[in-house]
Amino acid sequence: MALKITDECINCDVCEPVCPNQAIFQGIEIYQIDPARCTECVGHFEHAQCVEVCPVNCIPLDPDYAETPEQLQEKYRRLTGGDA
């Protein structure tokens, strides 16, 4: 499942640089996550890095983009060409 940033975002700028897939970008008002690039850090880290660093806990799972761990792993492979 991709993650999403809610409107509780305070634009603190800590999530964007920790995303290994460059899935996070500055939107019109708050940061946003591109679900096509978000793997919840599968293949890179044990835990989603944006969730770990967010000071206001505004990055939940996005129910509109439900994915299994296997699908997230496959997305990681497509994005990186990696085998992890």
C-alpha cells in the first residue's frame, strides 16, 4: 500500500530527502507522495523512512492504493532494477 501525506503536514521538509524512491514532492500546499513511486521503503529499509522522521505523524497508509508486500517488492525492482 502506498503512503499518503495528510493535511496535518506542517511542511517541515524532513520527509522528502529521506525517500529513497523520490516519491515525495512539494504539492501546492503540502508535501505529497506519488503512489506509483512509493514502496513504503520495501527493498531499501525495514520501515518507511518518511513515517520515521515525520514530527506530526501525518503519513498513514493510503487505502486507495492497496498493495501486497510482493507487489511493493516488484515495484521496488521496477524502480531500481534491484533484486533485494
